[in-house]
Amino acid sequence: MKTKWKVIIGVVAFCLLVGGVFASVRLSHRGVVTVQTAKVTRQDLTSIVTASGEIKPKNYIDIGANAMGELTRIEVKEGDRVRKGQLLASVENTQPADDVEAQKAALNSAESDAAANVAAYKSAQDNLVTMQAGVDRAKSDVEHAKQDYDRYNELFKQKLIAKQDLESKKATYDSDVATLNESQAKLAQARSQIAQAEATNLSTQRRIAQQRAQLARYSDVLKKYNSYSPLDGVVTNLPMKTGETVVPGLQSSTASTIMTIADMSVITAEIRVDETDIVNVKLGQLAEVDIDAIPNQTFHGHVTEIGNTALVRSTGVAASQSTTSSNEAKDFKVVIAIDNPPDTIRPGLSCTARITTATAKNVLTIPIQALTTRTKGDLQETKPGAPAPKLTPAQQKIMKEDVTGVFVISKGKAVFHKVETGITGATDMQVLSGVAEGDEIITGTFQVIRTIRNNASVKVDNKPLAPKPAT
């Protein structure tokens, strides 16, 4: 055989050998999935709910107009601190002020009449005493005259005195009786005058009470032309100016609100918490608040109020009153009282709050992204080429049930382990059962975790991913 053919045959043999080795390697790696892994570790874990909102005072009141008219005085300016009962603003009040003055005059007149009636009543009482004394004196005179007349009548019968003397005594007696009758009539008249004076006094007192009630009414009307602070606080909004006209009772009109008073002694952060997190939020839980306008400073507080009404995220309207789709995302209002707020805080500032909902010490944890879900049917192993088993409807339903777990690396394969989880931190999650400390679990990629099958052969590659080139 020529040397040329020997070379050709040798080259072909070498190529066949290399091809066979390459094919053998390819066949041995068929079905192997490249994965990223991490270890099950123990650590302290904190569960935090993060939400945004704005700074609000615990209590604030819009000072509205109680009477329509021109705003003649504003006693404060925005940012001023006010006390409860302090005069804030006044509306033009000429007519109600005149009504009050007129009613005061009417009351004074009624009180003067009452004083005159009291004097008349006292005079009638004095006159009654005088009349009673006159009646008593007249009775005494009648008794004395009767005795004289009876004695003279006996003497006349004995013919010891002249008839003229008897008739004189009789005339005296008759005169005293007439005087008594007159005194008794005057006494009755005096009693009637007292009764009349009492009735007049009662009428006057009732008129005074009526005038006082009218004065109270007119004074209340006049008071409504002034606005007073209902609490100690700060003027946080003052949209009106002197000379503008205020209108009471129109909630949609800016002319119905003169100013807003806020109680700045208790400052809160009112945030909106997602519906998936609200079940973990409880009263009294500690929170940290960051305010956009005050960077590099964190404020501490605690949860004081949790709303029970779901709010549509896009509109802020209660879900029960919203006309939008019920499938839209919803939030719940949560109020956090800030401890020791500085004077620089103002209502309306944007903020972000982090509520600590749970803590756990030295617990088993896994990266959140390692957790995945499979159906029970996906976890069933079937031999290649074997026909699918026939299942009853009940068994088919069971096979469709979801199982939550992680894939653990065991002898080069990804073995699915069902796990029970606890609290969730920022990047890790507590595991209550299903894995042990030090177990190697699959953490990536996302596509691998979503699609890898139970007992699949794997290759671990934990090299950092190369950054994507800039476009």
C-alpha cells in the first residue's frame, strides 16, 4: 500500500475516533440542566411591609362660614398657632348687631317695668297693713259704742236719762258701724290690688324671660358672624382674604371654608397598604417613616389605626362605592403615629413607611426566589414510553392540586421538597419544614425554577452572570 493511502486512512480513523468521543460526551450530557444554587442557612429574619402616603395631623378641622357676607377681619395668618376659643375671623354683622342692641333695650325696659311693679306691690302690701289696722280700730270703736248704747238703753228704761242722750249714743254706734264697713271694704280693695300686683309681677317676669330668650337668640345669631378656634393648633390653610364673600353650607365651594386648623401635637403618617399585606399589619406594631422633604433622617412610630374599607388604588374611593372594575388593585388605609415629630414637619409631605410585622431569631431561611409551585401530577414519575395511568375524576382533581416547595440538589439531580414557610423578609423566607440546614437548593435562573422537572439531572454553575452590553 502506498504511503499516500496510509495517511488518508489514518486521518479518517482519527476523525472517526474524535467524532465518537464527542458524540459520547454529548449523549452523556443530554437532559442536564445548568442551575444556580444557594445553601439553606440560619439567620435572624424581619418581616416588613412597605407603603407610601403623606403626613397628616391626627386631628384637623376646616373652619367654615356660618353666615353669608363679606369677610371684614382675619385675625390670624397661615402658620400661626391658635388656642381653643380664639377669635379667627369676622363677617360683616351690622344687622344682627343692631338686633342685639334693640333686644337689650327691650330687656332693660322690661326689667324697669318689673322694678316699678315690685315697688307697686310693696306699696300695696303697706296699704293692706294700714287698711287692716283701720278695720281693727273700727271694730274696737264699734264694740265700745255698742257697750255705751246698751248701758244708756238700760238707764233709759229705768228713766234715769233723757231720750236725747240715748239717741246720741245710738247715732255714735251707727256711725262706728258704718266706719267699720267702710274700712272692711277698703281692706278688700287693698287685697285685690295686691293680687293684681302679683299677677302683673308674674306677667312682667315672663316677659323678661321672653326678652332674655330673644336676646340669647339674637346673640347666638351675632356670634355666628365670628369664627372661633375649636382646638389648640396651627393654621395650615388660609384660602380666603379680607373683603371676599363667604357662603355657608356649600361643601363644593371654596367660599365655604375660611381656614383649616390642625392639631400638630400628634403627627401621623397616613399610608396605603396593599391588600396582600394588610392581613399582617396589627395595631401597635413598630414602624419607621422616611419623609421625602427631610432626607437622611428616619422617624419612628407605631400603628394606631387600620382601615376596614378597601380603597380602589387608582381613585382612592371605597371599593363598595366605586364604579370601576372590582378586579382593580385595592389598598387599605393605615395610620402611624410618629414619636417626637420635629417642628419642621408639615401636613401633606410625602413619606414612605416600613412596618415591622414579625421577627424571628436564628431560623432556617431560603432565598425567596427559590420557592416554586408544582402540581401533584407534575411530581409523579412515569417510566419512558409507559402509558399514562387512568385516573378517576377525584384522582384527577387531586393531581391538579398545587404543592409549594423547593428543588434540592441530591446526587446531581433536582429533587422537589415540599416546604412549609413562615415569615418573609426582604430577600429571604423562613422555612418551617421540608429542608435542613446546609441543603443546597436551586435559586436560578427564574426560567429554570419555573420549568425544571422533578429528578432532572443538573449542573451547578454559580459564576456571576456577565453584564449585558450597553445598547
